Amino acid sequence: MVKHVGLRLRCGSADTVNGVAGKKRWPGWVYAAGSEPDARFSFANERTFLAWIRTALALLAAGVAVDAFDLALPDRTQRGLALLLVLLGLLCAVASWVRWAKAERAMRRHESLPAASGVSIIIVVGVVSAALILLVWL
């Protein structure tokens, strides 16, 4: 007999792990309705979320590096560039979580996945702008 350790089952409004009732999962607006999707799709959604989080961390690190090192840029330009990169990193982190939550909710409700938002384009334009500033000044 094969025993599935840690198998999650939906039972009413509360999660159960191996038949034992547990706490409700957070965020409630994602998990409140629908049924548990195929784990492969949830894991793929989570991998996409983690890839965007890595991008956000890279943008934050780039912003800190631009501020920490003395570049051949005017001080105000260097601070502005660092701020731009940090804000893009924060935007990327927030947008990735919202995208994960919307996709997870759509999968649970057997709906179409949400369309890509314009946030990705804003992040790409911001990074390209930062690169152009560095190319022009250096």
C-alpha cells in the first residue's frame, strides 16, 4: 500500500492534509472558490512567479550597486538612475505576486488565464532607459 504523505485535499471551505482539518490558506480571495488545480499547473505558475522575483532582486541589486559605486555620472543622475532601478524592482515584485494570484485563481475556477498586463512593458522600458542613460554618460 502506498501512503501519500502531505497530500492536500479540499474539504468544504478548509484545507485538509491527510484528512486532518487545517487552517484556511492565504490569500482568501485566491483560494476561496473553485477546486484544486493540477499540481503541475500550480508549480508552473509558481516557477514563473519565482523567475519574476529573481528579476526584481536583480533590479534592486543593480540600483544599490549604481548608488554605491562612484560612476562617471553627475551625482543627481546617478541617484536618479539608482532610484529608477530600485522602483522598477519593487514594481516587478508586486506585479509578479498579483500575476501569480490572478493566474492561480483562474486555474482554480477553470477560467481562461488572465492576459499579460502592461507592467512587464513598463519594466522593460525602464531597464532600457537605464541602460541608455549609462551608455550616453559613460
